[in-house]
Amino acid sequence: MKTFFVSISIGILVVAVSVFYTYRLEKVSDSLVSDNKELIEVLENDDFESAEKIAEKMGDYINKKKTVLAIFVNHEDLDKIEFAMAELRGYVECRIKADAISKCVSLDVLLRHM
């Protein structure tokens, strides 16, 4: 009987960790996707000052949540997101609108895949 309760406890623990994992990852992903959409809108209006602030905010948020992401996300996917953010920031700083929007679209795919 003791083994049964231990098994049930482990099962409950696995489900609880899975729910927590899904919630945290979805929260981070939704926040970044929302910021990315806002960035696209700002870029379409040629407001590069605001775009720089949003891109910086996204980069800082990724760095802040890197520990959580590293635990739950494939490291290759996390690297791809970081590289895309670095490219995006470069395009925004150089005011290359078409490439910045293109990178936002590819970043959106990576963030939703996360």
C-alpha cells in the first residue's frame, strides 16, 4: 500500500511540474510575441526610436528569463532566438526597415515554436 501512495505522489508531482512548466513557458512566449507584434507596427510607421526601445526591452526580457528558458527550451532554439534578436537590434539601429520587419517575422516563428 505504501508503494501505491508513493507512486500516486510521484504522478501528482509530475503533473504539477508539467503544468508549471507549461504556464511559465507560455507566459514568456506570449509576452515576447506581443512585444514582437508591437515592434512590427512601430517599424511599419518608421518610428525607429520606439523600435530600438522595444527591441532592447525584448532582449533584456530574454536575458532575464534565460534561466527559465534554458531549463525548458532546447538550447539550439534558444540560441536561434538570441541570434535573431541580435540581428534584429542591428537592423533597427541601422534603420533598415525591410530587414528588421523580416527578422521580426522569423523571430515570431521561433517564439511560437518555443
